[in-house]
Amino acid sequence: METADALRASYRQASDDDLRVMLDAGTTQLSQEARSALMEEVARRRMLGEVNPLDKLAWPAEVAEVRRYPKVGLGRRLAARILDMLVPVPLMLASGILIAIGVTSDASAFTALGVMAMICSFGWGIYYSFTKDGRERGQSIGKKKLNLMVVNITTNKPCTKGESFLRELDLFFLQMFPIVGWLVEPIFIVASDDGRRLGDRAADTQVIDVNDYRTASL
């Protein structure tokens, strides 16, 4: 008998068409563990609407529809990202000023302090860029200013730091390919019905308006 983890891994490797075949065949003959694992994968892929209502009665009681939130426009998301890119700038500017003072006045202590501050600012900037959407309520500083947040569409909970890392890791690799790589994620945002880019699909997240989350949580 397969374990729950083995069943989850098997369903994750299946294509959407494979899952549809399973759903068409019915799930009443499956074990409780198999139904639970299949439910998780179908919910993760936002396919619960394709399940036969009568068949769904045999599924675990905790089955819940994946949240479907309205799409947030590219403009607001881009504005939030620009604000987030500016977050480390003040510390970098302060570091540069210290270095400049040290160089012009021949004060090695200022120069050393400025260099250390610059290194710290770069390190903090990298950390912030990968974990920013895992801050309180799934809001980076930029998204908070634009009244946006990132939510896990399966659990309906705000984005975690781990999920934020997955979202940004995808973007990090794409940015290594000038122009073509830079356009991939914006195209996905514009073309998809829910505005989820590749990073969102990897982390199972969506950028939404905060007001929509409050409404859905009532």
C-alpha cells in the first residue's frame, strides 16, 4: 500500500489530463489516503470545479474550493516592485557618503566604516528582495504602499518567507537573460486570467488587493 507522501508525489508528477482521467473515472473506489492526496493536488492546480458534485461527496470533509481572487493590474504590481527596489537605496547612499568623506579627508576610519556599511547594505538588500513578500500579512513595503498582498491560493494564508523565496528565485534566473528573460513574467501577468506569473505558480501564490482578501475572509 502506498504511503500518503508517495501518493502526493505520484499525483504531482501526473499531467492535468491524467488527473482529469482519474476524476472522470470517479474517486469513490480510492482509499481515504489516495482521495486526500488527489484532493490536495487537484486543489493546488485549481481544478476542483471539474470534480463531479456527487463524486465530491466521497472526498475528505476538509475539501475546500481554492480561493479565486480578482486579477491585479500590471501597473500596480510594477509600481510596488519599483518601490521595493528603492528600499535599500538610503542605506547605500549613506555608505557612499561615508566612503566619500573618508577618501576626501584622508580619514581611513570613515572609509572602512563606509565600506562595511556598503557590504551590509548589499547583503540586506539581497535578503530583502528574496523574503520581502513573506513579511507580515504577505506584504513587502512596496506592496503595502499599493494596498497589495501575496496570498497562498490553497491555504488562503499570507505568503511565507519560503514562498517569497520561490517567487523571487524564478525571477532571479530569468533576469540573467537580457530583454527576453525580462519580458517573460510581465507577459504571464498580462496574459493569465488571475495575473499569476511563473514564480506564483511555483510557490502556489497570487498577488491580490488587500480589500479582496478581507472580503474573502469574512
